[in-house]
Amino acid sequence: MTEVLLYVLGILIFVIGLAVSIGLHEFGHLIPAKLFGVKVTQYMLGFGRTIWSKRRGETEYGVKMIPLGGYIAMSGMYPPEQPGAAARPSTTGFLNSVVQEGASFGKPDAEPKRGMAAVVEDARLASAESIDSGEDHRTFYRLPPWKKIIIMLGGPLMNLVLAFVFFAIVLVVFGVPQNSTTLGQVNECLAPANSNASSCSSDDPAAPAAAAGLRPGDRVISVDGTRITSWDQFRTIIGESPGESLSVEIERGGAEQTVSLEPVVNTRTVTDADGNAVTRADGTVQTESVGMIGAVPASENVAQPITAVPAFVGENVQRVAGIIIRMPERMVDVWNAAFGSEARDPNGPISVVGVGRMAGEIVSLDDAPVAARAQTMIGLLGSLNVALFVFNLVPLLPLDGGHVVGAVYEWLKRGIARLRRKPDPGPIDTAKMVPVTMAVAIVLGAMTVLLIYADLVKPVSLFG
């Protein structure tokens, strides 16, 4: 029963973290929009039916039934087709845009149009009546392009700031696991690198560490008078000293003592900077002959400097961007896993349902210290905000990145007109992109449904 409650608690923590991340994302849009004088009529968490709201000034703040996003509604994101016509209010948040655009289809028009023209016209006129008389100057489309870019980048940048905060807590407060100079395990024998044996045989040489009396928990202080500050330093000395007698000073139970240690020659798998095995051209694992003692280090958390956070966040951004770039291929893998016998890729895309399940697993893990579970949860929220940052920068409407591209195009178009001494072409008509918006939204919706299904029938687990 306790495990179930902890699992639910983990999901609840994730849901709250997701709501805060989405809410602050929309505040990233709201604050500059209000500073630039744009009329913001709504600030909402979720979409669909409103379950609670309160009006402050001209803006209605509230929570909606479906907690899969958020939005702010700004007046006049689309310019009017005819001079003097009223612009329509629109929103950030692609899911709400889908509902908004879809609800406008089929409305009566004075001069009925057909095909995509009707879609564009419906989207342009759907909410024109909601803009108060005399407030056309407070519409989004009248802003200079640089202000539009600031408003639309405000949301993703807020997620990036949150990612920095969460990962700073993970790295600076909790630290990251690193090999220490303390022995974590001492083997009885040395097995070759290509051996799959789980126990010692009579042919395996005795491990020098065990023969010297070393035990788990011993901390290496020095070797032949050279002070040891890292496991890599100790490992290098051992590897370069096969057949040599080394005087090793250790600390055991608060007392220091010296043992004689003689590494023996053995084969070891060659690894790269990330700790992965290096393979030859024929696919076999590369090995090397070095001195070994049959001991492995214990891991301990080491606090990192604050300067390590940007690089860590950058690596996460690069990883998520790589997933998005290869999304079609990744979704094929998800389909094959969901409807076939293939295993899910733990580094592939997952839905909020899958992340919620991971959060439940983390919190309900009984044999992990509370600090370790807290660290993993905070790291999960950091990764969530990196995903929100990168995803919203995809240069397709109705995502923030699509609006940014539109503003940049408008900026260039107006700049070229000035250089050519041509009349100002005015704001670009983003309403013409509504069919593309709907197509993108349909694709994203289908991907979301597939990921949720896959996370229900064949979820990705952090612990196997």
C-alpha cells in the first residue's frame, strides 16, 4: 500500500511540476505582451472547458479541464484582409489553437468561399467581434517584428531558465556520481576482459588486491609516496606497473596503514571518454594488456561548480534536438514497439504519460535514499523544461518558433522594402498559414496519441 501511495505521489509531483513549467512558459509570453501594450484577454492553464477563472483587469486567469498545455489570448494575431477590418484575437499554445481554428470552420460568410480560402477566411473572421471598438492599436499584428519575436520567445526562454535552475540544483547541491578513491568491491580473482564467467575458476589468477588484504571501504591515500587524488590517477599507476611491488597507503576505519601490492598483467576493455567500449573495424571489442589488481571504486556524489551547468544544459538541448530532428524515424520505432515485439528505445520520445510513470517509479523506489530520489525527480523536471524549450522552437505554426519565423520574415521584407525605397508592405498575413497550422496540429496530435498508447502498453522504465 505504501508503494502505491508513493507511486501516486511521484505522479502528483510531476503533474505539479508540469503545471508550473507550463504556467511560467505562458507568463514568459504574458509579461512582454502586456509591457508592449497588447491586449491579453485570457491566461489559461489547460484547454477545453473552463473549471475555474477569475478576472483581473482586462485579463481572465483560469484553469481548464484538459491539462496538456496552456495559452494566453492576444488580440489581433492575424491582420485583417481588408483595410479597416477588425483583426481577430489569437493564442499561444498549439493545442488551444487547434480547438480555436477548428471551431471556426463552417461559419456563415457573406460571400462563401471554397477550399483552403474558406478555411483562411473562417479563421480570420471567427473572433473579430471580440475586439473592442477603438482598440485595434493594441493588436499583436501591429507590433514591430522585434517585439513580436520577444513575446514569442518569452515562453521558451522561461523554460530554459527553469532548466538551468533545476539542473543547477542537481549539479551544485546534490552533485553527480563520480568514482572515488575508496574501494567499492574487491574480487577474489582476475578474469579476462572477454570472459562471461560469474565466478572464479582454477585457471583465473588470484586478484592482487584480495591477496594484499584490501577490503571494500578502504580509501587509497598514496602509492609509493605519490598522493592519490582520483581513481583515474590510481588506475593509471596500477595499469603502468604490472609485476612491480607498490607500497600503498590506505585508510581503514579512521586508521592509516600500508600494504604491499603487486599488479599482474591482464586484459582490459578499451573505453572512450564516455566509458563506452571501443570496437575494431570487424565489430569486436578492443582490449589492452595492463596491470590490474581486481578492485573497483565506490561511487560518491561530488558537487560541481555553477560553471558546469551551462554545458550540462547544452548537452541536454542537443540531445532533445537530435530526437526531434529524427522524429519520423523515431516514431516508426515507437510504432513497431507498440504494435510489435521490438523493445522501446529508452532514449527515444515519450509522452507526458510516460514521464509521469517514470516519476511514480522514482518516488516509489524503496531501496534508494530519499536524497537520490529527490535528485532524480529534479533532474526529470529539468529535462522536461529542456524538452518544452526545444519543442516550442520548432519553426512551424502554431508553435512559438513558427511565429518567430513569421516575424523574422516580416522584418526582412520590410527592411528590403526600405532599402529599395518601396512603400512599407505592412505586416505579413499569417492567417494564410492556417491550413499549414491545422496540418501540423493533426500530425502532432497523432504523434501524441501514438506515444500515449505506447507508454501505456509498453512503457519505458528507468530501472529495466
